[in-house]
Amino acid sequence: MKFTAQQIAGILEGEVEGDAQVEVSKLAKIEEGTEGSLTFLANPKYTPYIYTTEASITIVDKDFTVENNISTTLIRVPDAYKAFSKLLEYYNQVKMNKTGIEAPVFISDSATYGDQIYVGAFTYIGENVSLGDNAKIYPNVYIGDNVQIGDNVVVFAGAKIYSESIIGNNCVIHSGAIVGADGFGFTPDERGEYKKVPQTGNVIIEDQVDIGAGTTIDRATLGSTVIRRGVKLDNQIQIAHNVEIGENTVIAAQTGIAGSTKIGRNCMIGGQVGIVGHITIGNNVRIQAQSGIGRNVKDNETIQGSPALNYGDYNKSYVHFKNLPKIVERINQLEKQPKND
């Protein structure tokens, strides 16, 4: 896929300075640019590279001043970083604009789907499934019975969506993600053997949600596990049955959330956080990486540690943690001193 400088400038509403017909077919860092590549200059500390880069086209700020000879064609825009991000988004849209149904696939006769869909080879789509307009289902995806998927949803290769799940518009589900697996529900009988509790609920994912590769979202025991609008989930996250995650919350990799916990809006949760079940975490909460959360958390708290403390208290305490051996030694020396009557 090739683009000329003139075409790119049209997309970005920029101005070409140099060869308007030069073509590019790949992206590169400015220091690693080669012929046929496109790059950008946004950080001033990389300015020296614009005079040595072999990239065919470089996006720069409108007010960038050339102080030496350059070989790269410039595209001047108000903000080079934002323009490059816009171009990446456009490139992804073009690259992923597949349509049609490949073979072999299985699509139930009772399934329905909208316009401009793509279904990759070896995909299974069960009974009464509904796919919205412009849905992109990549190869080796499993979609169980009665699943509803909205418009402009992308499900990457190898993802599994169990029956009864509901997925809103403009969502992205990455490879290996599993939506709607059984929750971890077992109860011991009189002999101490664990018997499975049937998991009869579903998963509801609202609009604009991203689910990372290898992440698992369990169906509810009763009712629904709910991921609200705008939530962003990293790779390899475990979300248990009946959890609810509020709007625009972001969660980093390897976090585990136990059953029936409610997480509020606009929270930021770091990597490898463990959260117990049946608690409530408020809105605008910040949880630092590797924290263990075993209590309710109020709105606007920032916490760290295991068990987690207020972030400020944790940092103050950590000063003493580091000095603990010296403090113990001093106490031992004091105890050895003779005591005056």
C-alpha cells in the first residue's frame, strides 16, 4: 500500500515542501528512516536526525525551521505528533477494511448480520447470533449462540465469545480473549467434594470498550457481569463473575478482580493488582501496581501496598521500611546499655 506526499498532506490538511509525488509504503522512527518510509519530528531532541534521515517523507510542525541541507520531503502541519497519530489511525482503518466471508466458515442459518462485514476462515457463528454493520471477525473466532455484537466491532483471531454475551458498538476484542466463560463457582458437599454452581448469567460489554489479548471476563452466576462504556482492559486480566466496571476505567495487565466487586467510573488500576470479591471501589480511584485490595475504597483515593494503604501513608511508611534493619540494630544497642536505677 503506497501513498504520495500529496495524498498524505491531503489527509492531514498539511503543506508539502519538496517532492509532492514521492511515495512511501512503511513507517519508521526518524533515526531509523529508510527510502520509502514515512516518519515525523515532534520532540526537539530528535531534530539532528532530520538532516541525516533517509526517510522519504517527514511530518514536521508548521513553524519548523530548516537550518541545513535535507533530503526528506516535509509535510508541515500545526502539530506533528497529533498529525502522525491521525495518520496511524487512518492507516489502520485502511489496512483493516476487509469485507466478505471467507471459506471455510460455519454460520448458522438463524444468524443475522449487517452490511460490510468480514468473517475470517475457520470461524464459528452459532444460532441466533446478531452481527452489526461493519463488524470484523478475524479467523478462528468462536461466537456462541444468542450473542449480540454491535456496529464497528473488531474481534481478532482466536477470541472466544460464549453464548448470551452482549457486545456494544465500536468495541475491540483482541486475540485469545475469552468473554463469557463460567465463573469460578463451586460449593463443598458433605464429603468435602466441590460441586459446580451453574453459571446462568451473561456478560454485557457496552460501547467503546477495548479488551486486551488473553483477558478473560466470566459470565455471571445470575444476572450479568458488566463492562461499562469506554473501559480499556490490558492483556491478561481476569474479571470474575458478577463484577461491574464503571465508565472510562482503565486496568493494566495481570490484574485479577474477584466476584461481585463493583468498580466505579474513571478509575486507573495498575498492573498485577489483586482485588477481593464483594467490595466496592469508588469513582476516580487510583490503585498503584502490585497492590492488594481487601476493603472498600472511597471516591478519589490513591492507594498502594498489600494490603493497600493510602498512597501518601505508604510512601511515608516505606522510608521506615528501608531503614528497619538500622532501627532494629539501634534498639538492640539501647537494650544492651546498663540501666540506671
